[in-house]
Amino acid sequence: MTLGTIRFVHTADWQIGKSYASVEEAHNRALLQQERVEVIRRIGALARQHEASFVLVAGDLFDSPTPTKSVVSAACAAIGSIELPVLAIPGNHDHAGPGSVWEQEFFERERASLAPNFRILRTPEPVEVGDAVLFPCPLLRRSESVDTTAWLRDGGAFEGAGNKVRIVLAHGSTQGFESSGDDDEFSETSNRIDLARLDQAAFDYIALGDWHGTKQVAAKAWYSGTPEIDRFPKGDLNDPGNVLLVTAGRERPCVVENLRTARFGWHRLQRCLMEDEAVERLREEIDALLENRAQQDLLRLELSGALGFHATTKLEDLLESLHARLLRLRLSNSTVLAPSEAELQALTGRVSDPLVARVAQQLSTLAAGEGESARVAQVALRELHAACRSR
């Protein structure tokens, strides 16, 4: 490091205790929940490897202001393993309102026993840590109508900081750039942070939390994102699963390095299957995506198109395998049955079995229609085809 600089890790949105209610299997939910604790140990290993002086958590360490005692103990044990000072502010999920975890005697006992290196900053006032001064902007309620960084607009807030590196810690949305959830999240429109109203020369880095992807939003302001991915991707703007290694000095450009921490993969595929061979190509694509992993990935799969009997059966086999291999398969399958002329002829033209031929002809006519009866007929046709093949 250059003389007069410090190095630290910026992270946020751990959300330990997240329920993952949309994941059906209890075992898979438990794996996802446990990984939110295990990633803390990986953060500690990276911080020590890169000789960081401390770790900053810009809000939402817990998923709730009142986590269970077992969640508190697990978090404290993991934080204690970091072996460096860890300082955090309350976010919107774990805000410091009345009755929050931060006020509870049990938390303080576990912190003192398991994580004496941990400090929660609940008051907007300067805090010295080594060669840096932190300016925390904690949330005291889930939805705050005022800008928590407003106290820093007065130059007097920085008096006494001297030549030490000045770091702002805040949690919220920056001028219309706000967190957006997936099917089991919702978006907050409050907790706005107006960076433009801060004296840019008064501080050296702003560590932000709330947005779950890594993103730079101003010359000195970054969202670190969540260190373990917790939702399906919604576009190129989002880059979750990281922490930031920051090297900063007083009135010097900061150097920010992205360190990967995520273990689980969250993927999204949208495919239109219009020919039987498309199912095999989809299988190959998913195999390449998962790289022979099991119980380490979640997939949002959106399918459309039209497939014949054989391809539909292959697709069902693929989906059965995915349900077993993935922690979650969120499936939207609007493919329709469209057997080829040869496949239909093999059923309707069965001279040796006239009953099957008549039933197939009737089902084929119904399947060409619309509504629930058509869908039932399509399923029946597929089952009839499978039964005839197995003879």
C-alpha cells in the first residue's frame, strides 16, 4: 500500500436468516440459508489474504430486525472468525428501531463471547478505526423519509477528522437508483440518498448497501452488492456475489477491486423450442451452465414453442432431472404438443389395433382445439403414444 492509504473490505446485504420461502424443499432452503453464514468466512479469508485493516458492512447484516437466537449465534461465530474489526450499520431489513436485535441482551452476550471484533454503529456520529474515520448513516426504521446522510452536509461533521481517511457508510437508494427484488422480494421507494448534496472533497469513499449487485454510482461511491447471490438475474446491470477491496487515501483517488465470493449460481434461460432437436440443444446448454454440479444452482427456465411426442418426452425427462439437481427450478413451460405427420400416422393408422387408431383420431381432433379440453387431449395423446411405444 502507498504511504497514507488504508485497505479495507466493503460488503453489505448479508441478510442472514433469509427465509427463501419460494424454495419448496426444506433441505434446499437450509442449504441456501447456511451459505449466507458460510460466505462470511470466505470474506474473512479474503480480507486477511489482501491485508485489509477492517471490514465494513453497509447495512442488512440480518434479514430481519428480530432474527432468531440461533441465527444470531451463527452470525456472531462467523464474524468472530474474520479476526479483523468488523463494523456495520443497520439497514432497512435489520433497522435499529425499538426492540431490534441490536438492543437485545442476548445479542450483546453472543457478540461479546463470539465476535468481540464486531461493532454495530447505531448513531450518526464519527467513529475512528485505525487511520480512518467512519461516518455512519444508520437506518432507525425500515422506511425512512429523510436522507440519512443529511447530517454530513454540514462541514462541521468532518471537524476533527484531520488527515485520516474519511469513509461514509449508508444504506438506501441513490436518486432513483433503487433496489429491485424478485418474486419473493419487494422494492423500497424510500431511504433515498442524495449524493449530489454532499461535499465531494470532504470524504474519500462512500460504502453503500441496498442494491444487491456491485455497482459504482459516483466517483467515490459504490454498492458492493450481496456477497452470496439471492435472486435470479434481471439484466446486465446487476452483478451480485462480490465484495469490494478498497484502497483509499485522504484526497486521493480510491482503488476498488472486485472480489468474487458467491458459491451458488442463479441462472435464467428463455428459449423457444420449435423443433425436436431444440430439446437436445437445451440439454447441452444447461449441462454447460451447471458443469456437472448438483445442489449448487437455481434456474429460472421459461420455455415456449411446439414439440412432437418424442421431443416432449425428452423435455419431461430433462425437467425431472433438473428438479432433482437444482436447489430450485422456477419453471414457466408454455410449449404445446405438435406431433409430426409421421407421429400422428403411427397412432391413427394402426391397422393392427383399430381401437387405438380411433381413440388417437378423436384425441387428435380435440387437441387441435382450444381451452382445457384441448390441453387434456394433448396430454392423453402423449400418454397414448408412450404406451404404444412401450409395447
